[in-house]
Amino acid sequence: MPMMSDPLEVVDAQATIIALQSETINELFQLLMQHISAEEADRLPCVAKINKAAVIRRRIQPPETR
């Protein structure tokens, strides 16, 4: 596959990668939550990071897509 030279194409590709990674993280998190209690989840550092990311996402995401 040839390298992308159009900056907009690169940004679009990066956004697609981030969206795929986000979906995967959400799916893995849902699987994890099936196997641990809410109390255990609250103590996980990754849960704090996921919650922080959700707050940031809400600040940049248009209301109609929430």
C-alpha cells in the first residue's frame, strides 16, 4: 500500500484507527466487567483513565451524537 501524502487523508486514517481502538477497548472493558465486581473495577487504574477519557470526549463531542 502506498504512503499517504494528503494531510487530510492522514488525519482521516488516524481518526479511523482511534475509533477502532476505542471500540476495541470498550468491548474488552465490557468483557472484563462481566468477571469482576463494581468495587473491584473502581480500584483499577485503567477505569479511572477510561472515565477521564469519557469526560474529555463529552467536552468535544456534539450533543446530538451522545
